Amino acid sequence: MPHYRQVGEVPRKRHTQFRQPDGSLYAEELMGEEGFNYDSALLYHRHLPTELVAIEPVDSEVQESTPNHPLLPRHFRTHELKTGGDAVSGRHLMMLNEDCRISYAAVGETSPLTKNAMGDEMVFVESGSARLESTFGALDVGPGDYVIVPASTIHRWVVDKGETVRMLILETRAHIGPPRRYLSRNGQLLEHAPYCERDIRAPSEPLLADDTEVDVLVRTRSGVSRYVYANHPFDVVGWDGCLYPWALSIRDFEPITGRIHQPPPVHQTFEAPNLVVCSFVPRLFDYHPEAIPAPYNHSNVDSDEVLFYVEGNFMSRKGSGIEAGSVSLHPGGHTHGPQPGSVEATIGAKGTEEYAVMIDTFRPLELGPGARDSEDEAYAWTWLEGR
């Protein structure tokens, strides 16, 4: 995240002596993106973060994907997928391409310690509450929260007994952040941005553990490895910088409206290489006297459009079978729009109360097992009037 934070104890000057009560030095760890040319954080460990007892491969199930062929618009009912497991092993892979993986999970267990060494993750919490614990501290999250976990952050998702947490998970091959047009030259969110630094939550104090020989699962493009650390990685007494896990509630996203229907970029919330994330939230409809609030028919020439329907009355999808927990895929090359009758029905309406998350990818998405296990095969024909 572009603004600076300091948590716990740090010395006045970086890369200078900072000693523990017993006189030994705290161990510095500089965690930085794109070499030394982008955001970073400097963490101070009680123990060397390089002390490894063992490294071994982990057998992991290969989740095969298939192209979207023939080229169909698709609807997936995520609430029909199997529940259980944790936020790492319990993921149902829905879609993927060279830049990202989109999964859904409904979990009731605490995950093992893990880090994704391929890129940032965005977890959107549909329902339930959890705690993200990491080397940076703890962050409590709940329904409507976007949670950004930077690449290679050692973390786990803690779920209370009896709780079920439903989440949409976006894994990237790079880094996620606010759209560049919302940022000043020095990285401050500007006045026209739909959220600001006050809306962002991050760990506020260290999280310390004293265990020894601790397993951490590390995922790379080659597969999953198990690192066994001599000491628990949650031994950071302080850190500072501009790189850390953070959360933003979709309910703090302030919609941008106009006299006539505004295009999807006004809903943009995050960007990553070759994809964008948008938030659809309750908002007043367009106020031109002859405005048509429903979106117009459109063809995604250069992108695949994924919509996750979270809550509310999805006005343009009435009659299509879309409901809370649905995921739709409208691929590039396919013209789509409101369901028959939706356009007339919205004229004169004052606003909408829906919540939805959209992910637009600029390379085609293939279908994973979670998509095949939850598909509504009738969806492609729901635009036929009178049928």
C-alpha cells in the first residue's frame, strides 16, 4: 500500500544496531517488490529469518483446466460447491490464465502457515469472520472486506470453531494496488478516488510466537515446498514501510455517479498486471430526465468479465437465475447485457442496493474444476425473449 506505517519497535535509523534485551542484535529482513525499485518493508526479527531446518517437496493435486470452448457465457453457483477445509487447501479453482487464478472457498478450519511466492493475493470475504495472522501482525476481517496479502508474506487464516467463512480468492502473478489514476505522484490517494487512506485497515501491533521447528508451505510456479524454520516466523518485534497486508471494506467504496450511465471503470477498486477489480455498491441511479439506469449491451473485445454477486437485488440479471453467491463469466468476443425486460424495468428507479465484485482479465480465462462442478448450463440462453 502506498502510505508509510510503523508498527512496534524500530530503531531511529534503518540498518543500524538494534539490540535485544540480552545484548544480541535483532535480525533485519528487507521485504521488497521488484528488486529494490518498488514498495518495501523492513522487519526486525528476534531470530534469523534464514534459519531453516529442512526443505522438502509437497505432493499437490494438479487441478486441470479446460478452454472456454465453445465460447459460452457461463453461470456458476458457488454455494453448491463442497464446504470445509481451510483457506489454503479448501479452494475450488474456478478460472485461471497466465496472470491469475480465481477460486472460491467455504472453510471452517484454520489454515497452515503459508506464503505465495508467485504474487499478491486478494481475498474477498462474502460471509463469516476470520483473522489473518502474519509476520506483520493480526488483522480481523469480516463480510464485505477485501484483504490484500503481499507476495511471500508468511501468514495463516484463523477461523473460530463452528464458523464458516465464504471467500472469493484472486491470486496474481504480480502485485495488486489502487489504480494509478487515483494516486498522486508521491503515492497519496487523490480527492477523486472512491476511497482514501482512512478507509484502510492494517496490523497495528506485533504478533509474537515462540515455537520451534515450524512448517511453512511455500507455493511457487514449480509446485509446493515445505520449509521447516528453526523458530516461529512470528517473531517480529517491529516493522515499518509501505508493504504489508491490508483490508478495505466494499462498504467504504464511494460510488461515482453521473447524469447518464457510467462505464465500469468508475467502479474500479484495484489493478494488477493484465487485470482490474471493480466494486458495485448501493448507489443513486443516473439523474438525466431520460436516463436508462440499466447497463447497455456491450462486447468485451479485449477482456473476460467475471462478476461475483454478493448481496442485494441484481436488477439487470432478473430472470437469469443469478443469485447471491453466483459467478458469471462473459468472455471476450461475446456480446452481453441486461436480461430481457430489465431495461424498461429500471427506468424511473432511484437507485440500487446491490453488492458485487467484478474481475476483468485481459487474457482469456480457462475453466477449473470448481467451475465445472457448479455450472448452470441453461444460462447462455437466458437472453432469449419470451422463452
